[in-house]
Amino acid sequence: MKPLAAQPSRRFSDAEIVTRAHRSDRNFALLGLGVLILTMIVLLSLIIDFMVDGLGRIDLDFLTSFPSRRAADAGILSAWVGTALVMIVTTVLAVPLGVAAGLYLEEYAPRNWITHLIEINVTNLAGVPSIIYGLLALGLFVQSFAMGQTILVAGMTLALLILPIIIVATREAVRSIPLEVREGAYALGADKWQTMSGYILPTARPGILTGAIVGMSRAIGETAPIITIGALTFIAFLPPPPVQETFPFINFDWLNSPFTVMPIQMFNWVSRPQAAFHVNAAATGLILLAMTLLMNAVAIWLRYKIRRSMR
């Protein structure tokens, strides 16, 4: 028998290759559009469900009342004040440290195996479950350092949680700056720090701001690490005010006060069998969502203003 002759492979023409590429691009675009539409449907369904259940419950009394055993009298005053104070501590700790660390790793750190190991670990820490940070804070801050279940500890815990996000965002924002900007600054006689502070950081501010807001949006809805460190589920008083009438006019006692936050208040009400508490939880979720959207809106506005000023 004669051996079968090998069939010559068919060669595609240039027009067929371009057509196949366009078809693949179109299919991928349609797939992405479908995923986006599905995600938006789920998000809008959640928002509509919140609005149907909880919008009628939101009023001034709900915002200015403490939690109560009676659902009709319960409010979120201590919860939203605690959330605001914890987020202030988180922002003050995480944003400067994250920006400084990202700038150092991208521009100043020597290129060796130690730096490479740190970069890998920072990237991996961005995906670590949040309860791990809660366990770390419980063992380190609460038990080893005996700092208690305070607003300061909560802010430090959430700062550790979002620190890798801000570091990665800062590095990506700095890396996106064209090389010509650095070369132009060096040509004008600027040293490395003058180049960073006068040219690189102002240009990278929109990207850094976006990363910071993304981190804050994650932190404001976290429950697991806050529960782990021992935050209260029922609190009927407010921390001392940060501003006082006598000198030095600034009071830091609120940092060592017990607290609760809105996600924990929601968790407490959802776990109760009465339907009226579920309505309160829906209203709290709607307010928490509004606070998150407000932060993102402020970030978009600031990014727009910064880019206009750079032009």
C-alpha cells in the first residue's frame, strides 16, 4: 500500500485573517457588554430593593436617634458617627503611608531580590480576606498592645486592609507618567526629590486619588475585621467631640472610645426576627450606599478639577 500523502495545510489570505480578527473582537465586545449589563441589572435590583423597603424609613429622627429595642424608635446616630470617625482615622493613616510606600518602591528602592519579594507580597496582600486583618489586629493591637476595642484600633485595622490597594494604585499612577516628564525636569536642573514632588506626584494625583477612593469604598463596608476586634453591636452614646471650647481646642479622647459602625448595625438588625428591624437595616444599607457613591462622586470631581488645572 502506498503511504497516504500529507495534506497541504490551507493558508488563509490577509482578508480572511482580518475578518477573523474583527469577528473575535466583536464577539469579545458583545461578551463584555453582556457581563456589564448583567452586573448592572443585579446592582440596580439591589438598589431598588433597598429603596422599596427602606426609603420611607429615612427621616431626620432616624438619623438623629440612638438604637433601640423598639424598631419604630431605633436610629443610626451612633452608627454613622462611628463610621465617619473610623474612616477619618483610616484615611489619615493609610493614604500618606500608602502613597509614600508606593513612591519609594517605584522610584527609590534598589532593584534586588528583597525589593522584588516586597512587591510580590504587597500585591498578594491586596487579595487577602479581610478577616485575616481582623485576627491580626485582635492579636497585635487589642491583646499584645492592650489598646482595647477603640476607634483608633478600628482605623488602624482598616488602614492595614486598604494599604496594599493604595500602594499598588500609587505605583501604577507613577509608572504611567511619560519618561519625557522626568527627563525634562532633570534637564531643568531638578534633583530626584524635586522631580518627584514638583512633576511626578502632581501628574499622578488623579490615579492616586482613584486608588485611595477605591480603598476607602472597600473599608467603609467592611464588617468582619471590625467584629473580630470586638466592636459593639449596641451603643447608645457618642464619643467625645474632636473639638472643644477650651485650649488647645482639639480633643483626642474620641480615639480611645468604644464605637459601632453602620455595617455592624445592619448585621444586628437583620439577625432579628421582626420585619420592622429588617426595614431599618434596608434604610441603613441605602444610606451606606449613598455615602459610598458620594465619596466616588467627590473623587471624580476632584480628578476632573486636577486634570483641568494641569492643562
